[in-house]
Amino acid sequence: MEGPLNSDFSAARVHLERAYYYLRGDDETSRAACDTLDLLIETVTEAQHMRPKAGVLEFPLSPARQAG
């Protein structure tokens, strides 16, 4: 069994932006599609720049710090 797949948000964003570029029509369908693509591009960009939550590592105290 393979491990979990990680999304390539950068590549997805490039393809969404390319689709946006090709939908240059002045018709209602093209405008609606571009509005939707705007939302998708924004969501993917946010996901791309999210940082995983960092865990806190506890280090043992040195003997000098334990005494003080």
C-alpha cells in the first residue's frame, strides 16, 4: 500500500491560471467560469503558502538550570 499523496498546489495553480487565460470570451459563461476560477486560484494559492503546524519540542534542562 502506498503512502498518502501530497497535492502539488503550485502545478495546479499554473493550470488554473492557464484555463483563466483561455476563457477570454465576453459571454456570460466565460465570465462566470473566470469568477469561479478566481476563487479556485485563491484557494490553491492559500493552500500552497500554508505552513504546517509546528510541534513544540521539550528539551531536558541542563543540571545548571535545574539547580537555579
